[in-house]
Amino acid sequence: MKAMVLNGLNRLEIIEKPDPEISNPDEVLIRMKSVGICGSDIHYYQEGKIGSQVVQYPFTVGHEGAGIVEKTGTHVTRVKPGDRVAIDPAMPCFSCDQCKAGRFHTCRHLKFLGCPGQAAGCLSEFLVMPATSCFVLPDNMTLDQGALSEPLAIGVYATRLYGSLQGKTIGILGSGPIGISVLLPALAGGAKKVYMTDKIDARLALAQKMGAHWTGNPDKDDVVGDVLKMEPMQLDVVFECCGKQEAADQAIQLLKPGGRLLVIGIPSFNQWSFDVDSLRRKEIDIQSVRRQNESVELTLDMISDGRIQPNAMQTHTFGFERIGEAFEMVSGYRDGVMKAMINF
């Protein structure tokens, strides 16, 4: 089979590898059809690491995927050959203390697609996954939507983690794919007003098209001043979705006393800093968000029944042979790209 591997910083190569084989009765062989390029893939592409997760070359990235079941192990009953499936990239052990507490995303022995030291990614023609990571797509959903369900599930999980957004005023700092993935379930959950920021105007335009009530560019606008003119009592909750220190600073200023900051963005640095005086006086609650947890099935249901409509997120589609071009576009934020998909 063909697979895309990282061979160094900003270096991609398509290579031939042996087709993977089922070695466990609970596994599924999938013919990949659609893979999304994620911001974490770009971190590995440009920096060779995310925190302590360092790439050992060559390495295949990619974790936002959907495909068609080719073959199943003898114990598999939830999917069958020919099924179109969305892939949950998380492979927990289901037996450690974290899994038993329902925290499968912080499993002590978690393996995650496209994560160095854990599992090779899905930018290859075939993939073997445990059946527990495979979710049959409803008939009215496309394979691209199935792949999009992975980042969307992060937004669904983040909004569930906060609780009811009915009637809440919220901020989303960073209007890339994760920001949009928070926007859509927030609106579906009854958020009263959503204020979004980004440094790329094309992303702000798309965020407004998809339902944001106000957008602002921190390079051009006084986003804190402008939002507080409209919301003098400040915001109930802010989702940090870009991994930037200045966004965290803005979040603390935007939040009302007792407000909550949910940090989803992956920074390129190792430590956040916060204005302790404001944090303490307003008793701000800070919550880290780790990927998604048991939210894929709900996300697929929300796409299928129309509660969230993500198609506009997919701004570019590339064939497998053009993966290098796709990575260059996404890493350079070119041509108004929001989500680039690889179709096999």
C-alpha cells in the first residue's frame, strides 16, 4: 500500500509499505477514503513534536479519518465488510483506573492515531483499528463528513464539559477548525451570543457565515474593548482555540466574575501565564480540554439530524498524490484554507 511519511522537518514522502493485517479477533481492516489535515499534524510537520511527543522518522501522521470496512476479526459484531465508518483515533485499554472512571481519553495506556510512540497515522491506503474505534456512518452522511466528525467531536466534548450553554454569552478565541467545531455545537446548545476572533479575515468571514454573532481581528481591532462595549457584564465562558498567550490574556479580561476558561488550543510553548490579580479577584475557573471523550457517536447523530452542519468547514480537497501541496497550504494558512481533506 501507499503511505505518507514525515522524513524530517517540512519533508513528506509517499512510500510503499506492506498492507496491514488483522492480528487480533477484535480488529477491523479499513480501506481509507477521507482524511483531514489537523493542526497537530502541522505541529509534527513543522516542529517535529508536540510537547513531549517527539517524532522518530519516518512517521505517518493523520488521525481524522473515514473509510470502508474491508475485513473484520472473528469477534467483531459492530461493523461488517462494506460498512462506511468514521474512525475514533483513540484506542484506550478499557481496564485502567481512568477508563473505569469513564475517562477513556486520559487512559493510562492510551494509543492514539498519528501520535509518536503510540500508533502510526491514517494517511495510508489501509488501516487496522480496534472495532471499538469504528462507527458506522448514517446513510445520509458522506465519508468527508465522517472524517470531519473527529475535530467536531472535540467541540462537542468541550461544550458538554462546560454544561448547558442555553442563554449564555460565549467567546471563542481562534476561528480555525477547532473554533468552528466549538461554534456549531454551542449554537445547537442554545448559546445566546457567540463572539469570535482570529488573525485571518477569511476565517472570520466563514465563522460569521456559520453563525457567529460578532467577529474581530486582534491585529486590527480592540477585541476586548469592542466586546465589552456590547457585553458590559462580560462573558460567561471563553473557549481558547488557538494556543496563543495573547488569547489567554484576552480571555481573562473578557470573562465575568465566576466565569470559565476552557483551554483547547495546542501552544508551541511549554507554559501558560495568567494575570493572577484578575484571576483571583474574579475567581476564574480554568479547565483544560483533552481531545474528545465518548463524543464521536453523539457528533455523528448531530450531523445526521442537522443540528450541526459542518460542510462549509471543508474548503479544500486534494488527492492522495497531492498531500505535500495540501500540507504546504495548511501550514502557510494559504488560500483561505479552513479544513483541507485528502481523498483516496
